[in-house]
Amino acid sequence: MPTLEKEVNQCIKENSAEELNCRKEYYHELQFWETEVFNTVLEIAFENKTEDEKNVFIKKQTEWKDSTYWYVAKTMKEFKDKHPGKFVWDKGAELLPDARIFYQKNAKFYTDRISYLLSLVKKK
């Protein structure tokens, strides 16, 4: 994750006019890695489990995904409440500050979730 963060900062530094595209790419990378880490952690946590325990795994996986969708929808609604009819990927100087906040909030959300997941399997 530190490498991804360095990459987004470098992208912004080198392409300031494309800041939101840099942040959007970072956001999508974090989305991908959060899913990968989640699936791997649950495989580790649930290996050698009974069928009932595996069903619990499937329920937790659904709840985890639902909470992700909820958060992204919540932050998108915050943006759209301030800018009706617009999306975070739309261009416009008046949108930039709030689009930046959208991507920053969601990036933090994903990095926090990835860190939490990794803490579940951290060697003690």
C-alpha cells in the first residue's frame, strides 16, 4: 500500500491537471486490493472449517461487500447533494475540491479496511 500511495502522489505531482484521474486510479487499485485481501484472509481464517462455519463465511463476505457499497454510496451522495446532476468524475474547477474529498475519504476507507484485515492474520 505504501507503494500505491507513493505512486498516486507522484502522479499528482507530475500531472497536476489530472489530479482526479490519479486519485481515481488509486481508488480503483485500493478497491481491487481490499477484495483480494479480504478473500485471502477469510480463506486463511476459515480453512479446515465445517460446512456451517463456511456458511458463516459466506454471510460475512456478503455483509462486508454490502458495507463497502454503503460507504461508497454515502460519500457519492454527499458529493451529489452539493453538486446535483454531477458525478465525481465530471470536469470542473468548482467540483475539484469535493471530488478530491470523495476520493480521499474512500481511499482512507479502503486502506483502513485492508489494515484491519491484515491485522487478523498478523503473526503473533
